[in-house]
Amino acid sequence: MKYVSGAEIFQSEKTVSVRAEECLKGEPALESEMERLITENVCLQRALAEEYVLREDAMRRDESLLPEFFSLNCQFFTGAFAEKDQLFNILKRVYETIYRIRNEKGEIIGYHTTDTSPAALNLIKNLYDRGMLNKHIVHFMSLKGQNILRPYAISARLEKKGSTDGKTQEVLDADFYDQIESSIRNAGFGVFISNRLTAQELEQDAYIQALIESGHDVYVYASEDEDFLRIVVK
């Protein structure tokens, strides 16, 4: 791997904006409907799993933090959905506050969410325990609630090493990849997290190598107090 600056990792020529005046109110669903929406939509699974992991990390670092006071902002882009309203109609059943994301032309390209329904975070852990989450999500993330990675700072580009084990086409065809590709197209890069694999293990990982083989630059980033890694794909 090659060590680089954080500025290089997160630099993007794409410009997106979120307007406070375009706040939309959600209508959180009953648990049965919410579970169906989560199991049917990998974008929700990934966002909720990441929020769960980040919340647990924050609570380990600050023992006075209560789960109801943790909040995470997420971005969802419409690329994988035939209609923009389709994505909004899903998100409003899980998130209480939603903002439109617009590109430099003023076109709606996605939604920015906050105030996640507590029921959704309970459900994502339950679905994880029942083995019902997307396999690419659980490959990179554990929701078991214990420290797996030792906190350390890193900012590096992963290089081509090892084998893809024939997984390149599998990765490119996966819903998990669709969300990353949509973020790259709209924001300049896609980000997901891992709390299961070290940077060295990620560089040898067949899925990461498949992304590199398909032409993506893949970076890993973490600050010194975080026990998870951000994988940034361009």
C-alpha cells in the first residue's frame, strides 16, 4: 500500500448541495413493514449497519453517551432506482428527517437523511443475528458489539496484490457495488466501512482486489481514535 494524504483521498471534482429549506418529514413504518423494506434494500442495510457500528464505537469512547443521543447523517443516491420518488418513499419509512441532494445543475440526485428510527437500528442488529443481511455487508462489518480492530490512524491507497478468486464479475453485479458506483458517479467517490479487517487484510481481500482490477482506486482511512476503517472507492 502507498501512504497518501487525507486530502487526496477525499478530493472530488463533483459538487453536491443539501438545502435546509428542502427538509422533508418522514413517516416511520411499523416494525413489520420496516423489516421488509430493510431486507429488500441493500442500501438501507448498509446505511443502518454502518450507523449501528459507528454508534457502538462512539459509546465505547464515551461511556456517558446514550444511544438515543447518537445521530448519523447518511446519503442515498437515486442511480439504482428507476424513479426518484421510489427511493424517497422507502427512506421516509425509516428516517424522520430527509433533505434533497442536488447536483451543480440543481437536479435532484439523492437524499440526505438524519434522525433514524430507533426501531430500524434494533431491526438491523436482529437481522444480522439471524443471518439475513447482504453477504458483502457482513464480509466487511461485524455487529457483535466488541472491539475487533485496534484504533490506529492510517491514510493509504491499496495496491493490486493477490487474487480476486474470480470475484470481479460478482462484485460488479452486486447491489452493494451499485450503491458505491452511484456515489462515485454523483459525488466523486463512494465510502463504506469495515470493522472486521485490518488495512493489510483489506489489501489482500478478494473483493477489494476485484474493485482494483475493475479500474477503481481504493483507499483506506481512519483517525487514531477510531476502531473501524473507511474504505473510499473512486
